[in-house]
Amino acid sequence: MEAVAKSNDALALDPQLDTFPKLVRLNARRLGNKVAIREKDLGIWQASTWSQYFEEARLIAIGLGSLGFARGERVAIVGDNRPQLYWAVMAVQALGGIPVPIYQDSIEKEMEYIIDHAEARFAVVEDQEQVDKLLGVRARCPYLQHVVYDDPRGMRAYGEPGLVSLAELRELGRKFEVGHPTYFDDEVARGTADDIAIICYTSGTTGTPKGAMLSHRNLIATARNAALFEGLREDEDVLSYLPMAWVGDHIFSYAQAIVVGFAINCPESAATVLADLKEIAPTYFFGPPRIWESILTGVMVRVEDAARPKRAIVHFFLRLAQDIERKRLGRQAIPLWQRLLYPLGSLLVYGPLKDNLGLSRVRRAYTAGEAIGPEIFLFFRGLGVNVKQLYGMTEASVFVTIQRDGDVRLDTVGTPITGVEIRISNEGEVLFRSPGVFQGYAKNPDATRQTLEDGWIRSGDAGFLDGDGHLKIIDRAKDVSHLADGTMFAPKFLENKLKFSPYVREAVCIGQGRPCVTAFINIDLTAVGNWAERRNIAYTSYTDLAQKAEVYALIQGEVERVNRSLAEDEVLRGAQIRRFLILHKELDPDDEEITRTRKVRRGYIAQKYAPLIEALYSGRDRVQVEAKVTYEDGRSGMMRADVRIHDVSSAQAAP
């Protein structure tokens, strides 16, 4: 019998407020002078109000209209998080068009596929870098005619046809409006809730990306339901730093910001995100596990650089906080001495650390995208950061479940939000339906039928509902398998345990049908480099550092730590890691080894690194490897290295 969890019906949409342009127009009237968006430019935060947000988007829309924009057109949006690009999204929607955001670090090959598949005739991009890529693929993308850019630096000598700056587009719009005074309002009025609001392309973990079509109804209803579920307010501040091409940014920085009316903040660059986070001190924050891992790594590197007495104090109070939080989440009694020491820890460690990280004002924070290591989760909650797990998908307009305040658990992703219904199939796959369920994959009816059936989404995740209605995700259904002796093998679970270490940036575990589990490790160059420098270990590059004997000893200790934790798990005790190697290069989206959202492409890695996998199971202690690498400009080269392989002893369960 299938298990089912259900919640209330979705909220109905007012026909006068059923698209994002209509909602932004309401915000311009209702919250006209309230800050809607900030951008840090040349070290200074520049603010724009909701009135300015609406007017800027309106001018871009009219400018597009002057170029012959037609309803249903797809528009590529490429660049870092910038107000102008968010305004462009609204401008396209106001004309009945469909924005198609693309990852800003995509190489030409990836960009070409999406632009051609989406049949995009227009593109709005950030700067010269993106213009160059688009001009490079335009000959192979017959639909692409107009490229609009925001930043004019370096563009003075460009004279290609169809290339226009955003400033010039606005001027075209002003002239066009003289002869068409009601054009914009007429187009906005034609929009309906069931128009496609955006096409978000999936990361392509198992093949080419698929374009998930989400309607205004999908996004508005889901954003509103989640906001009410979590009690979001107009005074929230959000740091908008995740790629605009990722559906999560579209929900948090666009849909929810418009529905609720709160402010978003665009960092100066990817390199300044942590510094900008500290300055903004957001109240509402989302970070995939890799972001929380990165923040933790930075903390631990600084702790290790501190003097020994200070380091000892910090470690003591961090262990205390995690132990208290583990007991709290497990509904266990907290000893009096720990309760008395925690305020002292807040004064000496937790408070200053949260201030330094920019997390002191956070009322709610989320992590999703993949499972987060329990140790990382405990670390931040122990500091007093209200970080919670949510479960979602592009095809669901993100939100499926969220952990409620006061009902957070280490091993679940929460309960269904308003309007979501979950069931578990007889095969153990998580199925759901909700107002956010997408309209299908663009130009791919076969994939749509495989994923969407009678309004239910097949998530592809293996999981179950516990007695309290909490959803537990085990792993991707296709990735959960068994070792040769029948022991369950859940690679992502093991990889997350490895990545709790500040020294491990990425991990890939192998074991399906094999006699034991082995692992590829990517070291974190910053953390391990800092560790090496403190020990006077000289190195010239990532490859050189990764193959140092001292580094292998360091990582072996981290693998043994994981094995000790697995020894306490009756189901996974036999899935301990027996051999590992440190890869000679970092896994890279440009080399197709991981997606732009840093999800491992297991099939491709198994094929590309087949000789390394064979060496792990052959008993050899080193292997010569040759691998192709791709540079940002599309050129490729070969990398050669002599890679060590280390054995790891298995741990025994404590009596």
C-alpha cells in the first residue's frame, strides 16, 4: 500500500494579480519608496525602490517591443546577479515572452545548446564576456538575432548587427512609446496565470539539460504558500548570489521577493560574496550544502591559524554547541552544566562568529539541492543559526517539504508545505503533486511523460515517510545499489560524510556490484594549502599538493573518521571505504564531470576515469593517468600525473 502525506489546497489567484508584472505594478503603487533591490558597485551599495524596479522593467519591455518582440518569444538571460537582469526577466514576462536564464560560467558549447533548443531570438546579457560567447555561437544558432548588453566596458569597438546596449534599448523604448502610449499596459493586461513564466534548464546530471516550463500560476502559488508557511515578511533581506539560471534563485530572489515585497541584494562579484554577506547580514538565507561547507572550511582554517589557547577554547565551545544541538534535535535531556556553559560560549565564540560571518540577523535559513552532512548541519544550528532542510525540485517550482520551526530533525527534509501532496510508490520512489508542478519539458514530450503522470511527479529519489509525516530521502533511486555481498551502497550518503571535512572539497564513491567501496577525493586547495604552509610543505600547484605523502596521510585520517561513523550504522557498516585516491585535478563543470550546480555526473566519471577505477580494485598502489581538460575559452589540453592509491582499514563498532 502506498504511503501518503497531504496538506491544504493551494491559494487561488486574483485575475488582476496573476502574473509577476501585475504584482510588481502593485508593489510600485503600494511600496513605491521601499527598497526592492540593491547592488554593490565599486564598493558602494546602490539601492532601487519598487517604483524604480517597475519603471526600469517597463522601459526595457517597450525597447524590446520596438525591436519587434512577439508574445511567446524566448529570451536568453546571461550574467551574474544584477538588477538589470532581474528587470529584464520582468520586462520579457510583461510582453508575454519567456525568459530562459543560462549559467553565466557556461562554455560556448553549453550556451549554444540551450539557445538553439529554446529558439531564442533575443538575449540580454551582463557584459563583454557574455557578448563574446554569444557572438561566437550566433552563426550556429539561426534564431538568435538581437543581443542586448548592460555593461559597456570594452564594447566601444563592437559593431556587429543586432548588438545594442541596455541604455540604447531604453532610448528606443522611449521613442517607441510616443507612438504607442498604451503598448505596455495592453501587453501586461493580456497576460494570464497559465502563461509560461520561465524555462529553467535542468543541470543535466544524466544527459543533456531539459527545459522545465513553469507558469506564473506555478510560481506565484508556490512562492505564496511557502511564504505563508514560513511567515516571511516585507522587511526580509536576501543575498542574491546563486546563479540566476538555477530555479532556487528565481524563487527566492524573484518570485518570493515580488510576492512578499522584500528586498534582495546583489553582491559585487562571486569573489566578494562572503564579504558582502557580512555587510548585508540577511534575515533570510539559502545556501546549498557546498556553500555551508565552504563557510565552515573558512571558519576552520581561521581557527587553526589562531594561537593554541584560543584554538582550544573555540574547539571546546564548538563541540559543546554541537553536542547540545544533537541532544535538542533528538529530544534528549541537556545536562545542567551544558546549559550553564552555553551562554558563555555565546559571549566568547558563537555571537562573534555569527557576526563575522554575517549570519547574526538570520531568522530562517535553508539548505537543499542534495543532502547536507549532519555534522555541518549541527555546526550551524549549534551556533544559533536557524538553518533548516527543505526538499524541492525544478519541476515543483522548488518547494515540496520544509522543516518547521520547532520540528527540525537531522535525518528528514520536513513535512509538505501548503498545497503539496506526497506519496511513496511501492518501489520506494517519492511522488508528489502540487500547484507548483511544471507544465512539461520544452520540446520533449517523451521526457515529460516519464516524469509527469496524472499530475504526479516522479522525483527519482528513494525515500519514505516516517510516523510523523516527515519525509526521509535516502539517495537518488538510481544510485542506491548494493555491493557484491548485498550490503546497501548509498554513494551520496558516504560522500556527504567525507565532505564534512574542511580538507575535502568533492568526493565520488564507487561500489555498485564491487567487493568494497572505494573513493575519488578532491582536496580543498585553500584549506589543505593553508595546512601545508603551516607545516612548511612546499608545493607548486593543485596536482603537486594533491600527491604529497603528507596530504595523503591527512586525507586518510578523514576517511578513517568516516569509517568509524559507518561502523555504528548496522545497515551501512559493510560499506566502509577500503581504498581511495586523491584526483590529480579538481572536478570541473567545463570538463563535464560535474554539473553547474556541482552535482556529480557519475556515468561520465565512470567512463572517463575507468583506468583509475580499475586500479582501485586491482591492488595497485599507484597509476599513471592522462586526462583531457577544457579551458574557459573552449580550448582543451591534456594533463598527466602519477596518482597514488592508499588502503584504509575498516573500523569496528564500539561494544
